[in-house]
Amino acid sequence: MRILVILTLWLGAMLLSGCCDLQLRKRAQPKYPDKVRGWVTESPVDRRMLQGPFVLKKGESTENGKIGVRVSDIIPAQCRARFAEFADNAKVVLQFFDPRTRKNLCEATVPENTNARIDLPDVCQGKVDIIVVGVTDVNTDAKWAVFDLRP
């Protein structure tokens, strides 16, 4: 009987300690932004300007004549394990392409609320003139993301 009580208490503690599933159900979706800047032309003073922010739905793209970016997928937040305390952030998959040929150059998967370097060998090194992608919002219900590009 004592073992049954201990086992029941342990099981209850394990179920209460893993709140990841509960967090996913309560995840508030970001609101669509009122205004975004988009592509900025280079100025003689600052040649390395931040581009964006952009807001694109899954399947949409934007380009500036030199580089294009497309949202190829939106990945919902997920729990790494059944009893994980926190869920991973939602992610956006960005494809960079040559606007003249429409050929894909590389692809980067970036979590929400992060700045990710894409100039690394296993991502986009040498293929695009972008070093960092900053993702501020990912709406997994409406399938859109807000991000900026930093040369």
C-alpha cells in the first residue's frame, strides 16, 4: 500500500512538473503588424543597412533585384520531451534565391525571438550577402512571420 501511495504521488508530481503541453495550448499568437519598412535603398553614409522588417505569409516572397527571400514553411512550437518544462519557439524556414533566375541559393530555419547567423558553413556561407536574420514574430495559425535581414 505504501509503495502505491508513493508511486501515485511521484506520478502526480511528474504530470504537474511537465507544463510544456499546457504552454502550447495557451500560446498567444502575435498580431499582424500595422506597418513594416521593407527594402531600404543604400545610402552613401551607411552601406550596410538593416533590411526590413518584412512580413510574409507561407509561400510569399520579396526581392530587391539582387536577392530574394521566400517563406517556405512555418513550424509550430514543439515540446522536446513529454515532461519538458518549456516548449521550443515556433520557427520560420526562409529560402534565399536569385531573383533573376529564381534559383534557390540556400535555406535557413530560424526560431522566433532570435537573431540567427546564416553566414555559417552549414547554412548560407558565401551564397548570400546576409549575415544575420532576426525573427520577431511567427504566427502559426495564420502562417506568417516578421523578420529582418542584416548584411
